[in-house]
Amino acid sequence: MEQTIEQKKTIHDVLAKRPLIIAGPCSAETEEQIIETATRLAATGKVDVMRAGIWKPRTRPGSFEGIGAKGLPWLQSAKKITNIPWAVEVASSKQVEDALTFGVDVLWIGARTTVNPFSVQDVADALRGVDIPVLIKNPINPDLELWLGAVERVAKAGIKNIGLIHRGFSSYGNTEYRNAPMWHLAIEMKRRYPEMMMINDPSHICGNRQMLQDVAQKAIDLDFDGLIIESHIDPDKAWSDAKQQITPERLNELLSNILWRKEDVASEEFHAAIEKMRQQINHLDDELMQILGQRMKVADKIGQYKKDNNITILQTNRWNSILERAFAKGEKLGLSKEFITKYFDAIHMESINHQNKVMNS
């Protein structure tokens, strides 16, 4: 009876599981590698969908760009052995057609494709009339509109089951991560599409094995719906992205060490306590808004004085003095320098906008 139920389970049912775990090698290399990877991942009992790069869009020519369509039958064979569905990345209508021909269960649009509306539209056009889940990675650059546009194009093609993959963003000066997470952008996408699945890709965010656990845990703490992690039977010898891949056994250990948190709990005491604290937050936010409004009124007056005396809006020495004073006070209050910088930058720009209106009125 259980086998009959399992056979009737659709890919849409599989993707409804929480947390959803997708794992597999960065690239399909050989049939033996795919079969062994699939077998060892299946043995963990924790992987819902397997992934493998068939076509690999690379930044520079000469790098390994994927085995191509000849690797698709390998995924078919692995699925027959494990009964676990497969996902692949597509970047063109031809790749969509090839993937569908070989029964790939899930498609995803990569970061280098999401950044190009023409490429996304080409993929979307090939998906018309097809009932297959499509996951959309954030674009390489931190541009929320491109991510939103890709979702809209795929949705207009008639795809009902769309999910999001947060894989971090290219950022100048970033040294800690391969791709800076910029969590606030992923959170904003979750806010705009609250019912849409959002999974995290710690492999591409980290670019190394050492940080995977911490980033995966943070994603779960932020109520992401699952993880997509690259796993290879011999990571150090992988043909692409060797440093960020882990063995199936290490993946099993990583997933076992995650504290899987709940979004809610059926406790009146908990809800009463947290509601009281949220009301305190609301009152404090109201006070902050009042204070910020008063601050801008003072900025308007300063703008008028500057206009009357033909003085520039930006006063660099004064701004540096404000920041240094804020850093000193913020440290004593447990506020990070990074937060203080972002917060006062926003206030400063609003103040400049106010003064600019006064100066040019």
C-alpha cells in the first residue's frame, strides 16, 4: 500500500515538503559519478530532490562548461535506482527542450540567466503549456527588479509552481563570502511573495565548506523553506566548484546538526508574551518616527540658513563628526558599527533631500 501511495506522489507533492532538501554535484561529470552520488545521497534519507549541472554558464571561456545533453540519461538512470527526482539548470529554450525530453522533474534558472531578461524570456517561451516546477535564482548583481521580472516572465508563461533560490550577490570589496548574502534582499522577496517557496543556497554564498553550517543555520532561523547544497563523492577532484562541495556523508552530518526551528507554537503563554513585546516595539517605532520627523524639520531650517548664506548642503567635516559620535554612543548601547553606518547614511540622505528642496525652492 505504501509503495502505491509513493508512486502516485507528484513532484509538486515533493516540493511541498518542509524543510525541502536539494543536493547533488555542481556538475555531472561521468555516469559512474552520478550513480554513486545519487546512491550515497539516497542512503542519508534526507534528500528530496537531486541536482546536477548539465550546462554550466561560466564567467570566462575555457572553463569547464558542463558535459551537455549527453549527461541527461545518467540522471534518468539514477532516478530509476533511487526513485528521487532531479533538477537541472537551464539557460535557453534548447536546454529546456532537452531537459524535458529526458524527463527532468524540476528546472532552475541560474543567476547569470536571471540577470538577462532576454534569456529569461527565451526560457519562459519554451515553458508555455508545460506543467513543471521552476526555481529562480537571484541575479548576480543586487537588483531586486531583475529577480521580480524573472518571476513575472515565468508566471506569464503559465508556470504555477515557482520557487526562489537565494544564492547571494556579487559585491565589490566582499571578502568573507564568495557571494555576499545580503539577507535583506531575500527577506524583501519573501515579503512580496509570502506564499512562494524560498530556499537558500549556502554553497554559492560561502564558496567554501567551512562556513556552510553557519549560513545554512541562519537561513533556517530566517524561516527559509529549505536548502540546496552541492555534494560530490570526491569534492577535491570535482571538475567545478571543488572548494564548496561536500561528500554525501558530510551533508548528512551538516543537516543533522541544524536546529530546525518552527514558525509558530501552540502556546497561549508564548503568544501573550511576544505580543506584549511587539506592542513595546510598535510604541518605540512610533517614537522614533516622531523624533525623525522633528530632526528633518531642523534640517529644513538649516537648509534655509545655508540658502540665505549661499553655503553648500554637504559639510563633510560635520558629517564625519556625527558618525564618530554615533559610533561611540552606539558601541556602549550594543549597536554594531555596520548598523550605525547604514542607519545614519539613510538619515543623512533624507536630510540632504530635505535641504535640497529648500535650497531650490
